[in-house]
Amino acid sequence: MTGLNAAQRHRWQSALADQDRPLDVLVVGGGITGAGVALDAASRGLRVALVEAHDLAHGTSRWSSKLVHGGLRYLAGGHLPIAYESAVERHHLMTTIAPHLIRPLAQVVPDLGSRATSAMIRTGVQAGDVLRRVARTPAPVLPRPRRLSVAETLALCPQTTRAGLRGAVAHSDGQLVDDARLVVAVARTAAAFGAMICTYTRADHVTGNGARLTDACTGESFDVAARTVVNATGVWAGEVDPAVRMRPSRGTHLIFDAATFGHPEGALTVPVAGSISRFVFALPEPLGRVFVGLTDVAAPGPIPDVPQASQAEIDYLLESINPALDRPVTRSDIIGTYSGLRPLVDVVGAEKNSSTGSLADLSRRHRIQVSDDTLVGVLGGKLTTYRRMAQDAVDAAVDAGGLTAGRCITATTPLIGAAAVTAPPELPASLISRFGSEAAKVVSSAQVERPLDPIVDDIDVTRAEVGFALTHEGALTVDDVLHRRARIGLVDADADRARPAITELVEQVRAQ
């Protein structure tokens, strides 16, 4: 079963409400970590359900930089275990798990500062390439670092300042076509292994033995029993389990029209003054956009569903990127912003007492915490290492619940769409980049007229993709399609143009 839709969701909810025996694992949270846990547990032969109060990828998982990092920044900060784990997980993602959703992207670090600083950056880049080789990622998948001339630098990043430019060093990392698409692909693959994926299903009174579930669409509630429960709610983990303390930090990106940066083909990567491990980058993105990020500031207080950028963060990003630009960008160039909350774990011990005290360092360490014997919290971490986090969480759940399970196979299990692409050449490249080997299926299963027509001019999302989001990818609402399947809603003006067409198509598919 790979199709997620309203009818299947209803069947799964009915099965949970009428269950005659406990689940092996109940997963609370439908971001990348929760979806990863559901896939890992189901692929080991366990009886699994995932519940999410909103849509898949509703929270932090859709607000990332959309990079599959190899851990270079952690290597620069002396955190070798985190860097190594990142490189290994990047290898699995780019070679086996989701090669259809990831492409190598040149990270272009212009040679503008002192020669000593440039030498340190080159040394760090070479060390990062050692990690690539240790992880056994071949150069055709992730190219080796190289020195760029001034002309080569400007060809990749045309708006790089000419003043004092001595060229650049380029290294490669993985770039996701979209982070929310990865979450959906993992969840659909989990369903193919038998996991029940129930979105818009809120979990209350969560213990290690089950929860009270409420259907957000109907208001109906029922209890579900489980031998173990995994709390994979990210920054909301402390609301599910009072024994968990989170200390989120906020990461903000600015969105520009790609023309403002000369339609770059590489990511302009600028060292932050006074740091050897922090960079601000300008990333070329789909739909003709460039994202500039990333901040890392404490975010205390109530946790919003949609975090907002602060004025100070906007100023910081502009001030950090502008020294490397031929024409400085201003607030008037910004066409959108987005922010996400990192699930930083507030713990007492070595992590909290680290000599650096850096939010960035702490926020990427994952931690497995078991409360009340069978409530497993998977905390912290980052998108790149979701698979390893899930493996550790399921290992803990198996031990805590005394479950009989097979071995973990997720490192060698391709996601849906990851098979070799044999799509007809007439299909749009953008469609193939988002769906891989399923691109032809998106069109052949379309329940709308003119499936290959774009929904609106200048947005390369086809009408068929809207239908597929509803029939196969678990979208229930217009916003699910707009914000978490097509990912058009990052820029308000784009969302306003696309919403009427998406609304019409959603109504058409629902009526069939």
C-alpha cells in the first residue's frame, strides 16, 4: 500500500479505534523523524501506526535549508562523531535511499579574506572530503573539492564581488529538491511496509502504553493501546512528555528572486566574521528563487506552528551576505522569509556544559530518552541524520517493549520513486526531479484534464501533481497541497496566484 489519501486514512483510523490487540509501536509526530521511525519499525515487521496532529511535514521538517549536509561545519568545530555520522547518512541518502530527490550542489567559498583565513577554509574543505571518502561516497555522486579561478567563480555565482576576489574553493554537498517531499516519500514507503499513517489525528494523554486520539476533521476521540510509544514531536516533545525539556533555536532564511543573484548555479558560501564553523549562504532553489540563510538564535516561550523571522535576523543575514556581493541586497529585494525551530535538547551533563556553549553544536546531537519504561523520546538531531535517529529510537523501543523484531534495513532500502528513472522524455524535468521513477505514474493516474499543463504561468507545478497529492500523498486540504506538496507557499505572491487553481483542482478530485 503506497497510496495515502482520505479514504485510506479513514480505514486506518477505524482499525485503530476497533483494535483487538495493542500496536507494537505508536509513533507520535509526522515530521521527518516520526516518518523515519515508522518506516524503520514497519520494515522490521512490527505493527506500527503514526499519528500527526496536522499534516505531514507541518513543523520543522519543512523549514530546513534543504541541504543534506556532510558535517563540514561540525568537523570545523571539532565535533568529529557528528561530522562522521552526517557524512555516512548523506552517503546512504544520495546513493540508495533518495538519489532521485537529491543533487550535488557546489558550495562556492570566495577567496576574499586574509590568506591565512583562506588557507584554513581550504584545509577544512579537504578534511570534509576525507569524510566523503571514509563514507565511501563516490566522486561521480559528490564531486571532489576544487580550486576555482575568478572567471569560474563568477560563472557559478555571478553576483560575487569583484573587489579583491582571488577565485574560490568549491566543495559539494547534497541539495534536496524539497524537504517536505522527502518526508512524504518516507511516510509512503512506511505505508508500503504496513505502517498506518494517520494525519490530522491529535494524540493526548500520551504514555508509554498508548494515547487518546482525536480526529481533527470530525472531533471524534478514541483510545489506542501500544506496547511502546515513540515521541517524535521535535520541538513539541516536552508537551507530550513532561520529563523532556527542549530549548529550541530559530533558523531563518530570506527569499529572493534568482535574478537578484544573477541566476546562480552554485551556493555562494560566506564565512561569518569571527567564526571558523559558521557560514551564510545563498542557495539556488526551484521556482527561480534564491534562499539566503541561516540564523541560529534562541527561541524561548510558546512554540508557534509557523515561526516568524525577527527584524534582527533579517539585518544579520543581509549584513553577513553583502560583503561578498557585487551589488548589496536590501530589504526591498526580499520577496519572502521562512523560519524553523531546531529541536535543541535542554539537558544537564556534558552537552550542556560544553566549552563552546553553542546552540548550533547542541541542536544537532540526537538523544534517545526513555520515560515510564516504554515511552521513547527521540530528541534533537537534524534532517540529514533522521534515518540513524529512527534506527536508535526503534532499537530502544524494541528493548523497552520486549518486542520481537527483525534487523534494521533502512540504510539499504530505497524510498518510493528512487528506482532508475525511465520516464518518457516528454515529461517535464521538474516533474521528474520531484517524483523520480514515479513521474509517469503521476500523469497516468491523473484524474484531472490537461494533466501536464502548469497550474499557473511561471510555476512549474503541473495539474497532475495536485491530483496525485490528494490520491497518493496524503494531502487533505488546499493548504496541504500548496504548502507541503507543491511548496509554492513560501512566497505569498506565488501562493496568491496559485491558490485559486489548486482550490478548483482539489474540488474536482474530491467530487470524483
